[in-house]
Amino acid sequence: MLKQTSKKANKLALSNYLCTVSAKRDRLIRTKKTTKMAAEGEMMALIKVTAWVVASMTYARFASSATKPGLLRLLFLLPAILLLPFLPWSFTSSLLRGTSAFFLVWLGIFKLFLLSFGVGSLSPSLPLPTFIAISSLPVKIQTAHKSNTNLSSITKLCIPYCIKLASLSVLIHIDHYKSQIHPWATLSVYSLCIYLYLDLVLAVFKFLVATLLGLATEPQFKNPFGSDSLQDFWGRRWNLMVTSILRPSVYYPVRSRLGTDAGLMAAFLVSGLMHEIMFYYMTVERPSGEVSLFFVAQGLFTLAEVKAKKAGRWRLMHPPLLRGGADDKCLKELAEMLRLVEDGGPAVMWRLIGRQTN
């Protein structure tokens, strides 16, 4: 009886195990099919959006060449401008919606607006493929450059991006450990992921433009971690495509009428509002205004920084050390201490080991 009961229990356990494995396999197959269908849908959406972008920018190219800069050109460009905000909704992926919205709704519309008044990098005299690339992609063509395509230069360019790609592939798994990490650390990792993603995506389009059109483009990031101030970070290192758009469209017009301070604050305010729109495309939730407040605060801090520099009160902590030459003296003493540790450290360690042995 006991043996029969044990056999029945084993058969039941084996049957349950096989049912569980079969259910997991079916779920995995369904997930793969769903993922494949979603990928195919996004690919079709990408093809449609690309076709609409090419058609609208082709129209913009010929419409701008037929009209002079001013309100009349703006009126002729309105069909293309009004079309662009609808195109990102073709994607179901939040990431693709946000990325395409950045390319088309922010950069694309601002570029066409500047084109309406004969300002910016877009020009009706550009060849059509170049016009389409500049108007719809986050690239800015270099006016003068030295071509350097030898193997060593290509290797030097590829290695940093390979490291960034590897870093991003590791950091994106932070969602599995959010409960074990401090919220501030999680936000810091998110910020790093945003930088790595943007830098890699912009590098891909830079490579495509260089390969297909033979055009050299300006870098979009210039070592943002090497910034020594907010003004340096926002103005000369971080997402320079946005900076090159905001200067002629917002900063310069406002500065000419209301002064430099107003121009700076207006640029940060518009940047905050556009970030709200980008997040709306990604989350499909009503904007809260928090992002705009963040950029307004950044504008205020940057403005205070500029004022402090002009007043000679920049970096209040360091000037006493710099004026008296104490910084050089401390650095030399620190170098001597390190040299002393390098020279005498091994001998001290061997003596301590010898004492413990004895």
C-alpha cells in the first residue's frame, strides 16, 4: 500500500511539473509571438513616419525656395509644421514616441520656424537629401572640417561608444534592484542612462549622415562630466543641438528686446516646456509642471552664477587658497607624502609581517 501510494504521489508530482513546464513554454511562445508582432508593427510605423517626413520636408524645401523669408514663407510651411506633432503617435513604444517627438516636434518644428525667417542651419539652397537630413534629424553640419578616416581615428571613436553601450546594457537592469537601492542613487543612474542613450542614438544618426551623405556633423555632447559650472554645462557641453536651436529662436530675440537676463530665463523656460511635451509623448499623462520648474530653477542658478562671476565672487571656497599660492604648496606636499608611502610602505609592511610571523 505504501509503495502504491508513493508511486501515485510521484506520478502526480511529475504530472504537475510537466503541466507547469508546458504552461511556461506556452507563455514563452505567446510572449515571443507578441514581441515579434509588436516589432513588426513598430517597423511598419517607422516606414510610414519616414515616408511622411520625407514628403513633408521635400514640400518644405520647395515651398521655402519659392518664397522669401517672412510671414508668407511661414504660412506656406504651416502644413509641414502642423503635420509633425501627429507623427510620433504612430508608435506604440514609449521610447520611440519620445525619441521621434524630440526629433520632429521639438527640433524639426523649431528648424522650420527658423527657416521661415531665414535663420538657422536650414536653407532652400541645400541639396534635397541634405535638407531632409538636417530638418528631420538631430544633426548640425560642420561648415569646415578636416577629414580623418584612418583606422586609428575610427578605433578611437568606436572604443568610447562601445564602453558606453556596455555601460548602458548593465545600468538598464537597475529596475530589478530598485527596492534595495536608495532613491537618490536610482535617480542618478536614470540620469546616466538618459545621457548614454542620447549620446548613442545621436552617434548612430551622425554615422548614417556621414556614411550616406558624406557630411561631417558637429558633436552633440562635449564631455558633460568635465563641466566646471552650470553655464559651461548647459551652454557648451550638454545636448548642443538643443542649444543651437534655442539661441536663435528664443535667446537672441528676447535678449535684443529685454536684455541678457530675460533671454537666458526665456531659453530655460522654453526648454522646460518642451521637456514637458516630450514626457507627455512618452507617458501620455497630463504635464505636472515639475520639469518646467526644474529648468526655471536651473536658469535662476545659472543667472546667479553669471552675476557672481562678473562680481568676482565665483567659487567662494577656493580663492583664499589660490591667491596665496597655498594650492601649489599643498599639492607638492601631497605628492611628497605619496612618494614617501610608495618608497617606505613595502618595507613597513614586511617588518609588520615579520613581527607577526615571529
